[in-house]
Amino acid sequence: MKQCDLIISDGDIVSMDSSFRILESHDLAISGGKIIDIYPTGSKKYRAKEDWDASGCFVTPGMINAHSHLPMTYLRGVADDMPLYKWLSEYIWSLEAKLLAPDFVYDASLHGAAEMLLNGITLTNDMYFHIDKIADACTEAGMRVIVSEAIIEAQLKDGLGHFIKRQEAIAERYKAEELVDIALAPHAIYTCSRDLLKECAAITAKKGWMIHTHLSETRQEVENCLKEHGKTPYQYLHELGFGELHCLFAHGVHLSESELELMASTRSAVAICTDSNLKLASGFAPLKALRQHGILSPLGTDGVSSNNDLDLLAELSTTAKLHKAINEDPEFLSAQEAFALVTIDAARALGKGDTLGSLEIGKAADLLLIDPYELNSQPLYNIYSHLVYAMNSRQIRDVFVAGKAVVQDKSLVNIYDDELMKKAFHYEGMVERFL
């Protein structure tokens, strides 16, 4: 009998492999943070240091959040019911100018990472400031993160060269940390000049980083770009070299058909942020057209201050149903296809398809145990249907990242809820003084 670190035993495995296999009553053998075997329960192929009972549970890949702003967790609900530019210019940016100390970013990120883990998110692609503190918070919680420091030209006091040196130092610091990766994040076309965007593209091509930026979030952004540059936002970025790069564009609400045709031949993906775009009335991303052009379109929560939560399973359910209605097509985006948006499609969009996003031998053991034994998810005929249309994140029982439990029986393993609540109350008082 072979030895392994951990066996997840007797679960119904939602593999999200190329055949979308569901393996009923199977075990996962895990060693060194990776899946080394999948086999029918009762085969007794392995002896483990730890055996984890998954009987009666769905075992799924961990969910992947394609676009977030973790430190904005402490700005939940401070400015609602207004359009994006008013929200940013009159509230968010002024609050951030007063609050953005490293400790604030760390504490808010730890709170956000905890919320994500409890909601079954095992990797998030995050853009904000003080990214070393975001990385520290996520590793403390036990969650994967791709961090990228938002580049806003008005804040580049020492120029892009100095900024890149700092980012390189952060990349070097976390080189050996498997939970942390780095991307480059020119914030948006309206906060970065043409020259700065072109320079970002050149640096990214040299470094091999992913670009993470906002794109075509509002009609106003498109109209301003046409007025200033004579091109739509993606046409403008494509001309500056972004078409040659691995890019993750957040939102993409107002991408045109001609832009999608241009994007289709690139390595770019578009993160769909349904709840945020609904709340800010920014519009509806062209999900059906994106899929028709073969452009990966994973889901993102965006920041808590415009969502106002980090519940990707709820985001998925809303997105799947909304786009059936928008397209007047109930057959569009089956539940199976929808669940891929937060698992394997998201992994591929972030350049992680070889290691994450599905439960297969050789991939990282990032996984969820979801308990269907609730009134809202019985009787059970189709697992994908229940995951997308019936179940909720409160049914996520256990969460593993790299083979380590980070949520056990719906409780955080590495951090304490009470401490998070105390910090939240403290910062609530601080934020209120600035409102």
C-alpha cells in the first residue's frame, strides 16, 4: 500500500476535466500539495497521515476570482447608489488618500481573504496598493493571490522606472512562495497616459508578467476614448501593444463586435463582474459574444465597496440566469458551462490552467467539500444544476489550498473570526470620521 499525506475519501468528485467527469464515491490521494491519484472508494490503494471524510459531499475545484480589490473590504457600504465616476471621484479616491496605510491594507485584506475562503475562493486576482501587505495577508490566511499594484499616473511621483524596481523587489521576495504571483496593473486608460500605457506594455513583454487592467466599464469611458484618441478603448490598447500580451481585462461591458474580433486572436481574457456592474448600472458585459469569439470570460467580484460582498457562487448564479434573459435564450450557458467560469476557465484566463481549475492528477489540491444535505438542495438529480441554481456558499463545509485545510467545518483554520471583527469595528470608527 502506497503512502500519501492526505486522502479525501468517498466524495462525489466534480472534476472539471476536459470531459467534465463526475466521479461518484471516489477518493483523492494528495501529497506535497498536489493530487497524486483519484480512484474508487474502497480500493485501499493508499495509506495516509490524515484521512478526511467527504462522504455525501460534492468535491469541487476551489473557485477562482478573476478580479478583486481586497483592501476595499473595509469600505463596504460607504458610498452606494451612484454612478461609477461620481462614486470614485467624490468618495472612494478621497477616502483612500486618507486611509491607505500599510496596516489598513493588511488588515482589510486579511478580512477579505477570510470572507473569500469561507465562500470557497482559493485564488483571487487582486489589484490595489501596498501589494506586499496583500500578499502577506493572503499567505497568512492560506489563500492564493495574484497581486498587482495599481498604476495611476498622478501618483507616480518617482516615475515608472522606480515603480518597476519596487515591484521587482516584491516579486523576488515572494519568488519561493507558491501562493503568490505578480502581475502589472496600469489602472485604466483614463488614469494612465498613452506613453505610460505603451511603456507598461513594453515592460510586461520583457518581464513575462500578466497585465491586469480595467477596460470599457462604462459608456462614458468609450465616448471619452473616441473623442481623445479616435478609437475605442480596446482598439487603443491593441495599438499600444497590448494585443501581444497576456491580459486580463476587468469588466469589458461596452466592448464592440469589432473589438471582440480583434481580441479573439490574442491571449486576452475578460473578467465579468456582474453584481458590481448591476449595482453601478454600468451595463451588461457581452458574455455570449465573448464566448462565440472564444474569449475566456471568468467571473470576478470586483471590490466589496461596489458589490457589496465576495460571494462568487452567488455571482455565478446571477450571471448565468441574467444572460439567459438578456439573450432571450434559456439554452445559453448551461450549468456545467457556467461552473467552468469560476474554475477551469478562470484558471486558463489567468495562465494557471496547467496547475489549477480542475481536479486531476498532477494538479494542485485546491478543493472544496460542499454539503448538499439541506432542504434547498434536495432532491438531487443534477450536480451542476444544484451548484449553479440551488446551492449557496453557506453549504461549503471545508476548503483546501495546496492540500492544506484552510476552512474546516465552516470555520477558518489559520485566523480567528473574533480578531477580524474587532479590527473591522476599529476601522469602522476610523472611516466614519472621514465621511
